[in-house]
Amino acid sequence: MTRLRVRGGWLALIVVGLIVTVIAPFASSAPDAWNRVASDSGLADSVRGHRFAGSFFADYGFPGLSGAAATAAAGCVGVVAVMALAWLSAVAIGRLPQGKS
């Protein structure tokens, strides 16, 4: 049963990764709600650069790639990171002592 769960987890990771790779480049370039409110209220004009602006995945970019390929690569790395954190959390929770029923 454990082997089946592990295979299912890898399958889920692959399927989600493929979906992100195919769909992410078609994401809307329109500003999201937070950016729209900041723009409409004039708050966006007072925003300064921050220390993470040139970081590895800033603006859904990926070093060495541009356009849709960069968006897809950043999305795939994000999926892998989130799945890894979820798996580590599940392992940590599974090791917690169980209370008496």
C-alpha cells in the first residue's frame, strides 16, 4: 500500500507539472487584484524597488530563459517546491506521537 501511495504522489507531481508547463505561458498579463487596487489608489506610484527584485524567480522569470519558457520553468520549479514542502509536512506530521483513543 505504501508503494502505491508513493507512485500516486509521483504521478500527481508529473501531471501537475505538465499542466503548469502547458498552461502557465497563457496566463493573463493583466494586473491581479492587488496590483490593480495599488494602481487605482495611487499607491503603486510610491512603491520603491526591493532587495528581492533581482532574485532568481522575480516576476515569474527563470535565469537564462525568456518569455513563455521562463514562465513555464518558474511554474514547474514552484510546483516541485510546493509538493516537496507538502511531502515534508506530511512526513513530519506522521511522526508525531499519536494520542490515545
